[in-house]
Amino acid sequence: MEKVRLKELFVATDGRLRAGYRVTIFFLLWGYGPAVVHSVLERTVLDFIPDGWSWLQSILLNLFRLAVILAAGWWVARAIDRRPFANYGFHFSAAWWLDFCFGLLLGAALMALVFLIQWLAGWVTVIGLWRSDPPWLAFGLAFLAPLVLHLVVSTAEELLTRGNQILNITEGMAPLGYVPAVMIAWLLSSLIFGLLHIFNPHADWVSIANLTLMGFMFGLGYVLTGELALPIGLHLTWNLVQGNVYGFPVSGKTQFQTTVVAIREHGPILWTGGAFGPEAGLLGILATVAGMLAIIGWVKWRYGDLSLRRLRVR
């Protein structure tokens, strides 16, 4: 009897590990797998890259990081979750790519709106255009480094906090009913997303709360479509346009100095977010709310309803 009860602590009635363990296993692989690969590459491949070519090092490291995370995600899906990897939200089709493109356009539009408001209010001054980092490198090549970085970040974070976590937590909460389970999973994954940035430069509880709301926006695109296309596209251009088109800090970080527009900020921190960037200010909140309204409108137009029943839960 005790052995049976002990087993029930770890194994669900469907024979799989319970949802919390499944989520934890991928989280650990997601966090430590790339770190191990990074350490190995620093002692091998990166030794052959000349000093001053950090942009190329970044591209290689991030591509390896993406490969490790996707491999870990595939293994966890097949061996731990016992589901097709595509069920996390990678059912590639014309519809998938259409949602992805909408996400790209939406993220770019929201950050353009943030920049335009600050510029019209006199809170930013444009001090240059087409700035490359390093300065001697052609802009197109220099821009590849942040582009690859944000592509990897958006894919990795959406796979973790939306694809893996929302799906598994929904299954773990199944006794509550499908819709309450999805809502709890959506809220928890958004909170985890916010807390992932707790050690970022200039982070505080205001910025973490704002990022949690932003995670809720990304999650909205997932729970309404059942795919990661819209969240990945939105996440990608939200970061890329924010940091490397308009020159704002992204979640407290300035990833490379390559920007289409180089700026100097001098607006009120309450609105601009200060050193953390727009995500910690009221403009970031307004952009997030506008993004959620746009997602609702898009899904209603594309799919005809706002049902939460598109996730491929077991």
C-alpha cells in the first residue's frame, strides 16, 4: 500500500510523470543545457575567432543554444511528456506562417508606437542613424547578431513558458475543468516568465509585474490559437525593434549597440521605464494592452471565435 501511494506522488493515472515534474525536467534542461554547451564552445570553437569579433561569437553561440534547446524540447516531448514535439505549437502550415507574420507586424507596430509617442512628447532625441557595433562592420552584418539573438530568445522562451508549461500545467489541473485549468496555466506561466527576468540589470518588482503582464499577452496568442507562431513572431519583433531599431534597452539589457536609430532618452521614468526600457514604464503597459486587443481582433477574424479549446492536451 505504501509503495502504491509513493508511486502516486510521482506518476499520474495515465502512466506519465506528474505535470510538475515534467515541467521541472524541461526547465532544468532548458537552463543548464545551453550553459554546458557554452562552456565547451568557449574552450574549443570560439578560440579560433579573432578578438573583436564578438558579433560572430554571439551568432554561433546562439545558434548552438537554439539547437540544444530544441533537441531538449524534442526529447522531453517524446520521452517525458509522451507527445509529438509539434503539439507544443509547431504544426507548420500556411496558417501557422500567417499567424507568425501577424505577430511580427504587431510587435514592430507596438514598438513603433512607443517610439513615436516618446518622440512626439520630446522624451527622446535622435542622435544618429544606422549605427553598427563594431563600427567598422557593415550594418547588415552587424544586425545579424541581434537578429539571431532575439530569434533564439523568442523561440526558446515561448517553447518553455507557453508550449511546455501551459500544456503540461493545463493537464495537471484537468480535474478543475478545461477552461479553469487553461486560465491557471496561463497565469502561472506568465508569472514564471516575469520571474525569469528578476536578475536582469535594473530589474525591480515594477518591471517584473510589467513583464508578467507581457507574458500574459504572449500567452493570449497561444491559448487562442494552440500554436506558437503568433507568440514567437510577436516576441521576436517586440525585442528586436525595441532594442535594435529604436535603441531602447530590452528588459534592462542593451544587446549590442547596432541600431537603426540611435537615441538619447530624457523622459519621465514612470512612462519610459528608464534604464530597464519601455517594458518597465506605463508606455510598455499601454503597448501590451493594445497588443492583447489586436490579438483578440486577429483571432476573431481568422478563426471566427475566441475559444480556448485549441490546445492539444492529453
